Amino acid sequence: MSQQNTPGNDPNSGRDESQSPYGGQGASDAQSNPYFGTSQAEPAPDLDAAAPQLRSAEEQRLNRKALLFLGGIVVLLVAMGLLLFRKGQDDKEAASTAPEVARSSTPELPNVSTPEPAPPVSQPAPIPMLPPPEPMPARSSLSMDHDAGPRGPTLAERRMGGNAGMVGNGDGQSSTPGQPPLDDYTKAMLAQMANGEKAPEPTRTRRGPDVDDVSSASFIRSPDALLVRGTYLRCVLETRIITDIAGYTSCLVTEPVYSINGRNLLLPKGSKIYGAYGGGPTGKRVEVIWDRITTPNGIDVAMSSPGTDGLGGAGHPGQYSAHWGSRIASALMISLIADAFKYAAAEHGPESTTVSSNGFAVRSPYESATARTMERLANEAMSERRPPTVTINQGTIVNVYVAKDVDFTNVLPSRR
């Protein structure tokens, strides 16, 4: 049966509208909604009712492995301490017991009485002196020189005689008898002095071709048109360099080059430098000699200048290859083939039997001549003196060191 809410039976009819949390609007909703009172009468749900609860307190478990590790460390430390303590005790005992040192006793001298002085010896009678010799009669100087024998040559005579004998005989020995032979350096010096030649001068430091051996100062001629020695020309390589075979190369100047005073442009950007290089380098650098420059405005410059690296070192560095991989691979391949021939000869080849004088028979396997030839080829492949290869790719920046002054006076326009 449905229950009708009449004004008399409504439980919310006696409440004041001002006490309703919704005010007057709530009262109107309560009157129009029959379930309003039922929903408001239910208690609020407990959201924590289904949450899990811990009934036992959390306990920290000890790590047994860590305890065992710490215990082992403590035992080791205690053992080390005991060993050190025992060693110290042993050292103290060894120091306290001083070793017995054998002392050598000085032998005692026997009691010998002082001998009595010997009786004086009678001196012999003095020997009578001989009378002085009679003076020799004076002889002439000519006879004395003749009796004295041949007189030795003086120092000047020995020198002149040595030079004459050396030049005349040509065998490098002095004509004066009884003198020791001279060494090679002394012989050469004496020969040069006899011929009127000067002594050899010491070697001097190599200098540039445009520098005289004179210590003087002078003004630079035509500084407006002078490309001075020592100028660096920076250029980018136009062709690839591989040193297996000698060849030619070229590069393009990347920055303009001016005269020594900076007034005139001598080599514009884009000028082309030509050079040549040899094959078979001995190191990791390539020696390139740049000998010609052509400019876009039609100037041809002849020079001979070496190439350098970025810091001025001689030669252009590149990718170095000594070909060790190919050498080892070829030697291994030849060795494998030789081993195969040896194995086949030992297995299938005829054996040779040798009977010794003692009656023992020695059986030797067959030795293949092909295997020996392959071994020789392998040794030659390893010892082959193939020159290394240096490769410089195109586009690499290289430097050219100007080795001699270049005068551009004849090709530059004159200023008025």
C-alpha cells in the first residue's frame, strides 16, 4: 500500500523553513519530493571501513650476509693485530739479546832485553887521491865537427825535408830517417801548405739562395711590389695526392696576398699554384715542390717553394699506410698453402729409410719441394720493401712557404 503524505502526516511539516539548510526553496522541495525526508535521514557512508589495517607492528629484519661479512672483517683485523703484536714482541726480544762479538786480543810482546851496543869498527885507511889529469891540447873546430859525427837537422830543415819528401815521393812519408810516421790529417795539412793552398774552412749553416754571406743592412728595393721570402700562401688542394706514383698537383689560393708593406695586391684570391711530388715517401709526410703561380689577371710567377703544414713543418701530412695488413695476409695465405703441401707429402708421399752405422734404421717422411718454395715465397712477402703510401684528399688546406723573394715591379701598373 502506498502511504500518502498529508499535511498532517508530513514529518517535516512542523519544522521552520528558516531552520532548513536550503531555506525556503528547500522547504518547497521537501513538500514536493516524497523521498526527500528518507534521503536526508540516512547517515553518511564510512569510506574507511573497507581500508586494510595492519594488526602487527613492522619489524626490521637483519641482513645475515652483511653480518657475516662484517664479522669476517673483524676477525681479519683481530688476526692482523695479533700478528703485528707478536712481531713487535719478537723484535724486542731480538734487540734485547745482543749477539756475542768475537774480539781479537792483541798479542803480547815477549820481554826481550835491550842488546848491548856493538863495539866500534875500525875505519880503513883513506885512499890516496890521484893527481889531476893533464889538459888536452886544443883541436880545430873542423876536426871536432868531423869527430863528432853527422849533425842532426834543425827544426826548419826537418819541416822542409818532410814537405819535400812528401811532395816528391808522393807516398806520404818523411825523407828524414829516424822520425815516426805522420797521421793522415798532418799529411794533408803539410801537402796543402806545400802547394800553397789554404786550410779547409769549417762547414757553415745552409742559407737561402738570395742571402749573401755579408753582415750588412740596406733598404728594401721596391717594397710596394716585393713578395718577400718567408711569406705563407694558404691554398686548398685541388687534386688528390697518392704517393704510390710520382705526379703533379695544384691548389687554389684562399686569401689575397699583398706586398711587404701591404700597399699592393700581388696574388688575388683564386690564384692557382702548381707543384710536383715524388713517389715512395719514407715518412708520414709528402714533399711537394710548388714551382709556378698563375693569377686570374694574367700574371705568371715562377718560383720554387716547399710545402708545409699548418705550423710551418716541412712537408704535407696525410693518411699513412705501411700495408702491414696485406703483407701479413699474403704471408699467412702462402704459409697455409705450404702447410697443406707438407701434410699431403707426409701422408701420401714415399718415405726414405736410412740405415746408420750402428744398425739403426731411420725412416724420414717425404719432403715436398713445393712446400719449401712456398715457405720461401712467404718469407719474401714479409720482407718485401714496399714503400708506404701517404694519401691527401682534395679540399685539404695546405701552406706554401715562399723560399725566395719575388719582385712584381715589371707586372704591376706604375703609379703616377
